[in-house]
Amino acid sequence: MHRSMASMANHYAQQVDNNGEYQLPVSGRYLAYVGLNALPKDILRLFDQNKFSDYRLIIQSGQPPSLASRPKNLFLLFIQPLKNSHKKLYLVFNDGTSSNINNRGKGINIHPKKLRPILTVPISIILLMLLSIALVYWIARLLIIRVLNPLNELTKMANTLDENNPELSFELMNDKTEIGQVANTLHQTMGRIHQYHQREKEFLQNASHELRTPITVVSSALDIIHLRASKGNNNIADQHANIRRANNNMAEITQALLFLSRKTSFRTPIKKVCLKQLVELIIDEHIYLLKDKNVEIVLLFTDNTSIALFEPLCRIALSNIIRNAFEHSWTDGCVRIQLDKLSLSVSNSCSDLVDSDKESQELTKRGIFQGQGFGLGLDIVQQIADQQNWQLSLNNITNNGFEIIISFN
């Protein structure tokens, strides 16, 4: 240590001899001063001045040395004479690790205060617990926002969905997550259920509407059979034929309505149908509607060609058209039925089908008109025409008349 201190002191002495303004170190572990008076009093008190001599290393500690352990603060002082001055250079070395020397050399703390750690073990544990709680809270809140809230909205949507109002939309359906997909699937399912119920409702209404005529035929035939039997007349073969025909008619109507309720394309059994014979049969079945009305029926058959089509649906369509014409004709009116090659026109005069121009405009706009019974008359005809790709037109004529044209192109 003496050699290294001597070497450094000699170096600093040469620098001072060459440049009187040379800046000596006044902070850190090595401190250099020129002249005894330049030494800080705190450092000067550590050494015995009687031992000061040139080229001598003086050792002093900040506390009395102990034989058992090395002192914490050890100060060394080396004195180096200058060539160009009577003053001497004093090089101080601080071997302590916890001492604090003012970098201006004005003071020294021999017994520095021990620095206490900022975080103790209990405080660190508490902070970790608080951070863990905050992290758990943040994750739970994120889970609620991302999962639980949409699930609650999905529950509200499921409770709000109305089978009678399937077009009701919800904001949750715009969600791009899996919950949004579930919401859209639920909404589409409710729409399909609504369509199914509507088809079921329409089937029941159509069946009850269309079966009125054959049921009436059967009832009338039974009444005639009972009346003849009470008079001893056993000639009831014609009434049995009417009942058989009405029964077959009901079976065909039921089958046709089932086809109509499917709302999908299907292969219907097609066969040649003579429209002239079919129209005459339908007129005969519904002639009772003109009883006591004194209505004239004008038949114009310009063609007797058979057309390939599904007879039960054709029968239902023509029966409704002719039935409505008979029902809505006033006394002393006229029903005109004209059959061309591929179309049928039915018109009546003095009709109460349309009571005003406003209703006529609404009729033309909708393309259908709900007649009597359950209000299904021409509604069924429109459904059949749409499914079979037939053309149906409804027009007003003079004298409050009304004309329906169905084309089988």
C-alpha cells in the first residue's frame, strides 16, 4: 500500500509542479491537498501531526483499531514534498465502505448512519397481497364484461322473444363473439317456429274453410236419405253417389292443403283435367248459394281442351272463385263465367265485394281479397296461384262488378 500511495502522490506532485492550477481530486476514495492548512479539520484530527514527515505513510482509523476485526473506516495519509514550493502534497486514502466525505473536502462523517431498507418483509408481503387482489379484481371485472354481461343479455333476449313477433331484433345479435352467434341462431330458430305455426294455422283455417262444401253435401244427402226412408222410398243410390263424391272431394282437399302448407317445391301428381267439366261440377255443388237470389248464370265455354295440372289444387282455386262470386252477388244480378283455352274469367254484377274505391285500391295493392267464412276465399286462391306459377288478376268492372281472371300458362 505504501508503494501505491507513494506512486500516486509523486504523480500528483509532478502535476502540481508543472501546473500550479492543476485540479487535484477532492472526492472519492483518494483526496489530494497542497499545504497543511488545506487539509479538512475532520481529516487532520485523525492523524498525529508529530508523526508527519516526508515520504511517510501514516495510518489512522475513524475508530480505535480492534485486534479481532478490521476497522470499518480506515484512512491513510502520505506526505510528498513539492520541488517548486515549500508546501507539501498530502494524499489521503479512505479505505472505508460506509464513510461519507464531502466532495468539497469540508467535512467527514466517521460514523455514518446505517441505511434502512425501504421495504421490509411484512410490507413486501402486504404489497404483494394488494397487487394480487387488484389483479384478481381486474380479471373478474374483465370476465364479467366479456362473458357474464352478454350472457345476461342473452337471457333477457330469450325471455323477450315472441313467437308472434319474430322480426323483433336485438343489439346482442350484432356481437361478433360466440354469444352473438348463439343469439342469431336463437332468433332464426324462433323465426322458423313462427313460420311453422303460421303454416299450421293456415292449414287449419284453409281446411275448415274448404271442407264446408263437402260437409254440406254430405249433410244434405243424409237429410234426403232420412226423408225418403220415412216415406218408404228406398231409392237413395243418387245420394250415396253424392256422399261418395263429397268424401273423395274431402280427401283430395286434405291432400292438396297438405301440399300447400309445405311452402316448398314438390312434385305434384299431374294429370289431364277438363276445365269445362270441372267448372260445371263446381257450379252444381254451389248452386244452393243462389237460392232465392234470382241470379242469372252466363256460361261461355270457347274451348273444351284438357290441361295437365294438379286437379285438387285447381278444384280448390276454382271452387273459391265461383263460391265468392255466388255469395257476393245481389238479387237480380248476373254471374258470368268464361272459359278460354288456358284461362278462366269469373265476374258478377252488383257485387258487394268492393264497397268503395279505397277498398278496390287496397285489393289491387295486396293482390288478394279475403271473402266470407274465415276470410280465406281468395287468399287461398292467391297462395295456390303463387305455388303453381299461375297468374291471378283482380279487376273492377262497371256497375260495382268485380272480375277475377286465373291463367294456367
